[in-house]
Amino acid sequence: MLKFILMGSCMTLFFSNWGGAVTLLFFMAFVFGVGMSGFGLGLVNLIQVDLMSYFLSYLSIWILAMMIMMSFYVKDDKSFPEVFLGLGVGMLIFLLVSFGTSDLLMYYIAFETTLIPIFLLVMGWGYQPERISASYFLLFYTLAASLPLLLGILWVNFTDCSLDYFFLGQGAQFSNPILFWLMLLAFLVKLPVYFGHLWLPKAHVEAPVAGSMILAGVLLKLGGYGMVRVVPYIELSLSEFSSFLMSVSLVGGVTASVICIRQTDCKSLVAYSSVAHMALVLLGVVINSSVGLAGVVTIMISHGLCSSGLFSLVGMIYERMGTRSIILIRSLITLAPLSTLWWFLFAISNMAAPPSPNLLGEIYLFISSIGWWGGSSLLVGGLSFMAGAYNLFLFVSTQHGTDSFLSNSMGDCSFREHLVLFLHMAPFILLFPVLSHLFL
């Protein structure tokens, strides 16, 4: 892991050369993706923990490269491009530490430190004056929920004398509701679960396209990853609260899906769809079976690529038309037919149509929910149905209909934007056979 952190640090040499920074990121992704078995380094040995850490670390590198490619307007406008790229590099380093460490306290430190770059991205490069309140929502929601986690970590260290993931659960396990909520609350807000999600739509709507891509693509996954890591220690208490968490997950996910259909802002709709998808992650963590955890990892990886691609598409429209309103964005199929193809591919992928890995994750979670309680599978099916409804609503509303008065300002995607969308979709499709055989 140290070699990749050092390579990330070397990106500081390219603060004035964004093409060189993107090239170095793709080189990191290539090195990270090679098994290196000929050098005595297995696939998982490149990092400290396991395959889930490997995939999330790889996702962090990939999304950051896409984020920089989508943000060349910052360099062209001379809007402090060196600071912007420095924040991206800093976020990547702390994300690699988060996913690569096996120590719970180190994870907490990196988990909290990632707040600083995203806070500054929203505050400094956001679009509207409301970005100030949105960035404070993001900061204080997460900080307020994370302080109990620090108390829980100190409690674990005092009772178990270890904060290593591999030893958590091997020592003492306590059915203590206070410790359970101390350890879980920060991750529920970061995920975010419904009722703890109020910071997310505001942050997404006011964030620049790069901020939305990294926030939805990687930062939300810190919540699901953290829950998977701490569940072995609080497993006894999990059985006491599993029904409550299952209800919050499924009912909240369906409610968020219904809210999606009522949105008039494309970015807000995609943000609420993230709440609905992350409800499935909480479902898999609560079930805590091998099939459920396979579904958790699959949903997190596939949602990271798909939601980042959708935010890229929304950002492209906003750059050209100056609005994200579904009422004003119409008839794009006649104005930008190639971008309509990308809209279609990402919309059906977000609704878990084959060969999307989202479909694989939902199948995993559907099977595990039947094993936990048969009735929960109906709500999982409802979530899948509503995902189809709001994604079709988004696609049909923006691509069809009569021209609006903003149509003259709309042109098709540039080569760079097509490349960004292709680099989202290609690994997304290629992951289907990989994830279908990896965890089961």
C-alpha cells in the first residue's frame, strides 16, 4: 500500500500538468490491477486486508482519474487548478489509507480526514451561494455522528486490547446496545441511511461535478465498508436490533425511491437514488451472511461507477444549458443523439438491467433476504421496481418531448467526455463475470 501512497504523492509534481496527473493515475490503476504473481505478489497482497479493500481502493483511483478528466474547466478558467488537484490527491491518499489499513483507529483518522477535501471542494467550487450551508451540513452531520464512533473505538481497545480487523470478534463479544450504536451511528449517517440522509441531496446539488462524482462514487462506500468491518465485534447486539435496522433499510429505501419520482432537479434525483441503493447495502450488512456480504460488495462497486457516470452526464448538461431542471431539459435525443445513448446505458444500468453488476448484487440480496425473512423479499422487489420507475422517468423526461428555449445551447459530447463515459461503462460491464465468481 505504501508504494501507491507514494505514487499518489508524486502527483504533486503534475499540479500544472493535468494530463500528466491523469496518466499517472491510469498507471497506478494498471499496476494495481496486475496480479504481479511473477514477482511474488499476489492480487490481495498489494494491500493489507482483503478483496473488498482491493476493489474499493481500485475504485478510488479510477474515480479520481475520471473526476480530473471531467474538471478541465477548472484549469481553463484558472479557478485555482493547483489547489483543486491537490485536494483530489489528498483525498485519494486518505481513501487508500482507509481501505488499506487493518487498524480501526487508523481507519477512523483517515475516515474523518476525507471530510476536509470534500468540504473545501463544495465550498470553493460549488455553483450557488447555498453551497456554504450545504458544506456545513455535510461537515457537521458527519462529525456529530463520528464522535460516538471514537468513543466506541476506545471502548473496544480497552476491552479487547486490539483494534485489528482480523482479531475483532475473535476476543470478547458483548451484547451491549450502547456500544452497538456508538460503533454503527457514524456509518449509518455516512452511508447514508434514510433519516440520516438530509446532508446528501444538499451536498450533491451544490457540489461541482467532480465533488459529486467522488462523493457518490467512493465516499459513501466508507460507511458500508466500516459497517462490514465492525459487525464481527457487535454481532451479538446485531441480532437484537436486526428487525429495526431491516425496517429502516427497506422502508427508507422505498420512500427514497418514491421521492426520486417527485424531483425536478436531475442531480437531486440521482442523489436520492443513492440513498435507495445504499439501503440495500444496509440490508446485506444486517443479514450478515456470505451471500448478503457478496451483495454488499457488488452493490457498492457497481453503484460507485454507475452513479459517478450519471453525475458526469448531469454535469455535461449543466455546462451547456445552465440548468439541471427536468422541466427545461427536453428532447435531447434530437440535439445530442450520442449522449442519449450514454443516458440510456447508465439509466438501465442504474435500474439493474443485465448485464449490469447491479443486477447481480440485487439477486444476491434477494436470495439472502428470503433466507432471513420471506416478507422482506417483497420490499426488495419493490425497491427494484421503483428503481426502474425513477430511472425511466429520468430518461424519458430528458430525452423526449418538445424542444425547450434552451435547446440551441445544447451540443453533443466532446471526445474527452465520451472517453470519460466509456471509462465508466467499460469496467462496469466487465465486472459482471468477475464479481459473479469472486465471492461465492
